[in-house]
Amino acid sequence: MSSAPSASAINAANKLEVLVEAFISKLKRRQVTGSYNVAIATCQFLMRVTSISRWNTANEFITLIREIGKRITDSQPREFAAGNIVRRVLAIVRDEINLNKTFNDNNSTNIAPVSASMFQLLITSNKEKDVGNIKINEKSDLRSIIIQGIRDLMDEIQSVHENIELMTVDLIHDNEILLTPTPGSSTVLNFLLKASLKRKFTVLITENYPNDIELCHRFAKKLADANIESVIIPDSTVFAVMSRVGKVLIGTRSVFVNGGCVTAAGVATVCECAKEHRTPVFTVAGLYKFSPCYPFDRNSLIEVGNSGKVVPYEDSDLVGKCEVTNPLYDYVSPEHIDIYITNIGGFSPNFIYRIILDNYYTNDVDLS
């Protein structure tokens, strides 16, 4: 007979539901935006979930996190970093399960006598049959292992810029002209600031009309404060200046398993111009932005913003006679990118699938 849940279990379940709803509400209301901020917030959220949730085995925890992860990705499907962090935490748990399974298999092999090996075939052992059902005890505190794994993941995310900056000297040369169409990327900004310590170069910044004009001016101001020569150019002049550009540096919101990425609006056009002029395109991104998902429906990746920024609503005659859209993001295909610069090194778009296989499990690609 199954006993009714205790008052403490019901109270813990209620606290967990309140916590999940609060985090989903923040994502829906855009109180947390940007891949970096979303990734850190998701780590902190999952750490609290691990602490207050009631579960006894690893499989129960995996089921719980998959359900919560499905709700998070459904609430804000274009914040890819949240789903990536959920899958990385699931990978931490599955790695621990496999480690325990290997340890148990080695022990059973070493301890079992040879004369009894045939009789072992007829004996079923729950521990060997399903290692995911290991219970938390003093010897194997799975809860503390998961929390420590999430802390290590947060440390990795926070040190992304430092590890990427180590590659600046090898990639940027003196008196080179660089172009960046993503002035909103803090990773690109830190990359250029670090490179300016040992190299002298010029940066062309596209204004990304109409969404990122203010970000573009702030970006140029920070470069100028670091004595980096910077020039803001209109989006329409990219093809004209591309023949003098040595490299194109872009930031990204998410990198997919096929090597494509989602980034700011207008970047796809810049990459087309770069390909025409044989100019290399370098994408700067942390490992937490790498997603195991495949972009089957590319139109669903593009978010549309306020059309009033393109055509003011005061111009009522024109508004009523045409359809105006203001895309916020672009999808860049892997054919237009030469190298991904990450916190673990530089890689070709063709090699992205291998990195993702090393950090995610295929069972967790679909959280439903």
C-alpha cells in the first residue's frame, strides 16, 4: 500500500513550484536577457532546485530536471542558453551514473570468485541492473556532487572571456582593419580590448539600424577610451569597405550542432559580403552557447521587434500601405563562418558536432 505524502513533502513540492514559476516569469517578461545573464541565472536556479527538491535516486532527479527544462524552453524558446545549461546539468548527473556503474562493474569483477561465475548469470542484482537508481547515502552524496558540478559550470561561464582573450595575439596583426557587426557582444568587446594591449589596429563598427544604434555608440566609446581607432559606418556601406577589411569578428547568441549560429540582425548580410571578398569571418562564443539542437525551422529562430523603429507610426499614410517587419536576429549558415573562437580553442564549423557530443548526451536533446 502506498502511503499518502507527508506534510513536509507537500510543502517542499509547493516551494519548488513557486520557484519554477518565478523563474519562468522572469524569462517571459524579459527581466533576464542575454545569453550570459540567462546562463548564470539558470545555473543559480538549478542549484536551488537541486537543494530544495525531494528525490531519492538519480533517475528521479533526471526526470524532474527534464520536466522543468521543458517548461523553461517552452516559455522562452529563443533563449537557447537556458536549455543548454539544463542539458549540461543533466550531463553532469549522467556522468556520475556512468562513473558509479564503472566502479561497481570493476568491483564485482575483482571480488567474484571464478568458480561462481556461472551461477552469477542466474542472480539479478538491483545495483548492477539500474545504476541510475542509486540512493543518496553518506558514501555517495549525489546532491552535493550535482551542486558542485553546477558551481564548476558557473566558474567556466564566468571565465569565458579570460580564456578567449589568450588567443588574441595569434589572430590579430598590427595595423589591421577589423569589422564587427555585433556591437552588443561583450565577448567581442573584451576580445578587442585585450588585443589592443599588444596590437595596434582599426575597428569598423556597423550601426545595426534601427535596434542597436545606442549599443554601437557605447561600443565605440569604450574602444576609444582604450585608444583603439574606431569608425562607425552605416550598414549600407559594408560591401564598399569590405575589400580593405582583414577580418570580420562577430558575436553570437547560440551555436547549433551543424555549425550555424543565431546572431544580431544584419550579420548575415555582412557575412555574405565577406565571402564575396574572401575575407575570413571569426565567431567569438563561449562553450555555454553551443546547443545540441539542429535548426530545422530557421524562420522560427528569428524574433521580430518593434516595427515603429523602422517606420514611425506618425507616418500613417505609409504604415497603412505596406507591411513593415523589424527582425532582431539573423541566422548565419556554417558556410559563411571560418573559425569559432571558444574558451577551449578555435574550431572549424565542421567540428562543432564533436564538441557538442563531448558536453551533451543525445538522450537530452529533446527534453519532452
